[in-house]
Amino acid sequence: MATDQGSLYIVSTPIGNLDDITYRAVDILNKVDICASEDTRVSRILFNKYNIKTKLISYHKFSEKSKTNSLINHLLSGKDLALISDAGTPLISDPGQYLVEAAIENEIKVIPVPGPTSVISALSVSGFNLEKFTFYGFFPRKEKDKKRVLKEISLSDSPSVIFETGRRLEKLLDTLLSELDERCNILIAREMTKLHETLYRSNLANIKELIIDSEYGLKGEFVLVVDSLVGGDDNNPSYDEKRIMDILMKKLDKKVALEIGSEILQKKRNYLYQLKLKD
């Protein structure tokens, strides 16, 4: 480890199954002087399993601003520091941004120690085209932000990934169903790599019932992968498609116009909605 100035290691830890930690992660966590942890009680379980004796200090979203300076001082004094979250890769919808930014500003070496992340794990088993994707983190609470994300998803030509808790999942699925094409394919992963890991594959019309009727219902933490709503020749709308939708939109309520247009043109409602947005 460094002697003049310490290094900051961003260490990925298991998202559920503790056997998923890498040899390198265990080695780094043993060698650093201090480990900043989102919840020391959670991290202690991992440390005990691998007999890691490094000092754990708390560093979570409510304390990261106030504790960043002291951690930077440790690094500047020559101590090596590891940052871990409760599960997965730090900073992915978890604390750490302030510390990494401050380390970069102070020309401290920031070193990734890669490992599990539920985002990539869910995508890898989705069966969707993964040449690119968009990650939204937890679904927004504010109406303005919700509308923005829903619009982006409806226009996306690649899968979209969302985190959600069991407590809010049913409401999110209702929102997606009301705003997106009910035939849109979706994968929902519950409690990834944990004892009750479950994968649900269906379309937006049927996925909620599938989960509610399952053994564990809405319990747990979920990763949603919504497949692309745009594809094939849908990127090149014809003159007739535009003309028909113009007439329907002028004469009917938007939702009714999209439903009728979808039946007439044999196109997804979200494709037709996108067509109108581009006008």
C-alpha cells in the first residue's frame, strides 16, 4: 500500500450470496487501514465470514457530507481507505459521490475493485438486446420526474432498468401499465442471489398478477427491466400512419385515438404516441 498518500478503493461486495465476493476484494479489505461502510452492522456479517479485521466506520447518505473531509484527511496522511455499500457496487444508487469527488480534487488515487451489481445481473438474464440500456435507479416520487422518466422509457430503443421496493412495486406497475404499451415485455428480478431469488417474465398486462399470486407476493427488493418499445421499421413511420393518427387525435380523446390507431395500423400504442411526439 502507498506510503506518501493513501489510495481510495471502491470495493464491490455481494448483492446477496456472500460467496460472490472476489478474492481481490477480500485481499483489499484486509489490507486497507479503514473501511467506510454504509451500515456497519450489515458489513460486519461479511467481515466475520471472511475473518476481515479492518476497522469499520459508518458512512451513509445522512453522514457522507459531514464525514468526507475527515476521510480525505486520512487518505492525505497516507492511510488507505476502502468504500463499500450494503450490497453491490458503491455509488450505484448508494452513497459515495462526495468522497470520490473530493478524492479526485485532492489528486488521490481512486481504484475500482469490481464485482456484483444487480443492474448487470438482471440485464444478463433478461433475454433482451443489451447493446445499450438506460439505468434510472429508484423510480422518482415527484410527478414531474415521473412523467419525464415515463416519456424517456416510451421513446427508448433499448431496455430500461428501474429499482423498486416491494412496498411501492404495485403502484409502479400500475403506472407503467397506464402509460406504456401493455404488450411490452418486462423482466422483474426479486432478491437477486438471495435465498428467495425469483425471476418473473411477462408483459405489462400480466406481470402484476403474476407477482401478487406468487409464493412471496410483493415482499423483497426488485429490479425491473423494461424492454425496448421501439424497433424494426417503427423508426420510419409512413405517410398513411401519420395521416390516420392526425385524424384520430383531432377527433378523439388521446387514449381512445391510440387504441383505435393501434388496431387499425397493427402498431404498438407507444410507437404511435412517439410518432405524435416527433411532429
